[in-house]
Amino acid sequence: MGGRRSGRLPQAPIELDIDRISHEGRGIGNNDGRTVFVQGALPGERVTADIRRQRRRQQEGQALSVVGEPAADRVTPPCEFFGVCGGCSLQHMDPAAQVRHKEATLAELLRHGGDVAPDRWLAPLTGPTAGYRRRARLGVKYVPRKDDRVLVGFRERFSPFVADIESCHVLDARVGDLLSALADLVRGLTIPDRIAQIEVAAGDDEVGLVFRNLRPLATTDRDALIAFGEAHGLLIFEQPGNETTVAPLGHNAERLHYRLDDFGLVFAFAPTDFTQINAHINRRMVPQAIEQLALGPESRVLDLFCGLGNFTLPVARHAASVIGVEGAEALVERGRENAALNRIDNASFAAADLTQIAPTAEWLGGGIDRVLLDPPRSGALEALPAIAGLKPGRIVYVSCGPSTLARDAGELVHRYGYRLEAAGLMDMFPHTGHAEAMAVFSR
């Protein structure tokens, strides 16, 4: 937020009317000339709010109660820790209303950020709103002055501290129901104050937990972690340094797996590899991308930001050939591993700087008529000139950052002559302000 801090925070809650909602789902009102962003408030409500942050012209706060009639879209949050834990921001809004809000936000961003609108809208992809989250980085905090406790979970709202929660409604239940048990496990180690975080990675049949240990584990610590894994059916890993130091404890397998049954594919991944956070949406997203690419038996496809081949290998089932390109060499190796695992011989992988793609790059090996890209939240602006230079007939752009998608869509349409044929929301992150989107471009 712009401006300097100005004056003291209000000492008592304030009342204000909420007249609209921000893109990320905060209610917006006005307090004495300042715009106020209120967590937990919905348009049409009058709320009491506790102001937590303040700038010259803006304030941020937390709704404490609704004065009068609640909004029609308000529901009782399904998680008892909502409002304390900062992991979710929209549990007070009906899930169908969340989807409508995110669709409207996507349309507004495309219009204002790229001056574009799709010829048609794809139906939103939705799925379960509980237990969907397969990836997470849980904070761990040893609190010796609080009954010698350990806290495991997400950060508090408006605070860097780990929230005092016992379970997580959106995390895969195989871990979400074990937060108290994990806290007790860490508390019993010889170094409870030197476990910085626990990374969660869940596959279809296995769940991996990576313990970030800032000091070496004692033999008793290793035994306790291994026993916990065996008792709960979990794969346990330690990480004493950077990601290259992740190693299984005991006789763990080093890989987890997920399937895309529509394509007869199995994917192996390491617990710190990037995978889609929501398996249900991923199983619907990949077929939609394949359909929108309109592949034929002669199609040559370029898959940028390909990761471990989540789109690359399904494309290979329907095209003459596909080239997956990724900046991280470790993920490129995982893509090759997965191609071999599934006996696919018409997919190749290359590591390259995706901000500097040369149309003459050796790994391209010829003409490209389709491009799929799934960049990080920062988007793919630097890659667009090279993509346009290949003159593909269709481009499918999968995005976890609708604002950068809008920017890039404007470039593809207004600078490079593409038409935004279709766009749609994929509710990859229910109960949060984050959204995944797909846009389809044609010449």
C-alpha cells in the first residue's frame, strides 16, 4: 500500500459499510476518508472491524461482527480456526459465490489489464473445497514459555507467528488431521527449536513430509521420525541444507506418485518438486488443455515451463511430438524419467532460460504449430516474442496469476495479432483469493 504510516491505530473497533470487494476477496469500505480493506467482510454488510494496519490513505482490518443483516453469500466458515490462521481468506463466502467472484475478477483483469475479452467463456472447473491441498509448507515454532509447546501450521493473519491450530480443513486429511500429533513429535525431539518447517507433498498413494532441520538429527530423533512415519503411513525426509540435501529417513522410497488415468499415465516426483496443489482440478485441467490445443496426428507442440511433464506427456498421447522446456535442470530430468516410466518416445525435454528463447534454438528441431505454457505467477512476458516468432496456430496459456495473464494476453492480441478465443477459471485454490485460469489464443 502506498503512503507513509500516519497516526496511531484506532484503539476501539470501528463500524463501516462494505460497498465492494477487492480482487483477493477483502471487503472495501471508507473510514474518515481512508479506504479500508476488511478481511471477513462482504459487500452490502455493515461490520465492526478491528484496524490492524494503517497508512496515510488506507487501512487494513479484520471483521469482528456483522451489524444487521449478513450478505446473502455469507456462510459459517467450515474451519474453527478461520480468522486466526492466515491460510484461508474466503471461508465466510459461499463456495459458489467464490467462483463467481473469481470469474468476475478474471474478466475485469483481462479487460483493464490487457484490453481484451474472450470470444467465449469456458465453464469453470470446480471440485472439492475440503482436503484438496496436496502441497504446503508448514511453519514450526517451539514456544518454551508457553507450556513448553510446539506449534505447527500456517502463519497467523496479520502476524508472522505460527497460528495455534490443531487441524487444517483444506490440507489433505492425511496430514491436515495430524497437526497436533506433528507438534508433539517435534516437541519430543532433542532439537525442537531447530526444526524450521515441515514441507508437505502428497501423491495419490503416498504422503511425504520433509523436516527442515537446522542442526543434525540425533539417532533418537531419526528413530522417532521414522516410527511416526511408519505409524501414520508417511514417507519421512530430512533437509539439513538446501533442496539438494533432502534425503529419506529409514527405508523410504525417494519418489511419490500421482496418476492421470484419462491418459494412462503415472508421474513420479520428489517431495520438493513442483506439482499442482489440487489433484482433482489437475485431472480436469489437463484434458481441457489438450482439447483446446486441437491436436492432430501431425502436430508438433512446444510445452514451456513444463515442470516434470504434467502437460507434456498427455500431449504426447495425441501429437506427433512434443518438446518440454523448463528452467530447472532437476525438473527436466524428472520429465525424462517420467517419459521413460510411461514408455513415451515422442516427448523430449530441454533445460533453457525461458526469458531468452531463440526461435533457432537447437532443441526446437523444426516447426512448431502448437504452444502450451504454464508459467509462474510472474507470467511469460519475456518469452512472448519467441513464441510469436514460431507462429503457432494455437496457444494455450495456463496461469496461476490472472493479472499477468491479462498483461500477456494484451501483448499476444494487440502486438502479435492473436485472437483471444476462450478463457476460463479453474478453482485450484478454494477458500483463498488465488485463482488459476486458462486462455486460448488462435491466429
